[in-house]
Amino acid sequence: EFNNFWNKEKGIVEAEILSAKELDKEIVKLLNNYIAKLSGAKEVVLSEKVDKNLLGGVVVRYGDKVLDGSLKTKIENLKNELTK
């Protein structure tokens, strides 16, 4: 709880990036800037994880938000639409 309070007071957002493969440093920098813009944070602390189950794309989690741009989710959404 202290970390959450500290981060909020200092304008720091902790974010996690999940991707199917290791991301290029330029892509990570762009995602960092995008998260800062969306959240209004002064600083973004990123952690990166590789999840082969995603197939492609990225999932970004920060605060109580999830930005899911993974290929796996897009395929599942398409499947659900086609079976309606």
C-alpha cells in the first residue's frame, strides 16, 4: 500500500508489457511514452514479460487498466462473432 501511495504522490505509474517475443527498445520507448500520455504520469516504470501464448501483439497493464492488442484475443473475438 505504501508503494501505491508513494507512486500516486510522485506521479509514477507501474506498467507491465506482455508480448509474444522480446520487443525492440524503440517499441518499448514508444509504449512507455503512450502509457505516460494515457495515464498522465510523470514517470512510467515498465516491466516486460514474454508470453508465447499471445501469438503476436502486446498486452499492457497499468493501474486498473488493460490494453489488449494481442493476436490471441483478436482471434477469440472473431471466433465469438462468427459463432453468434
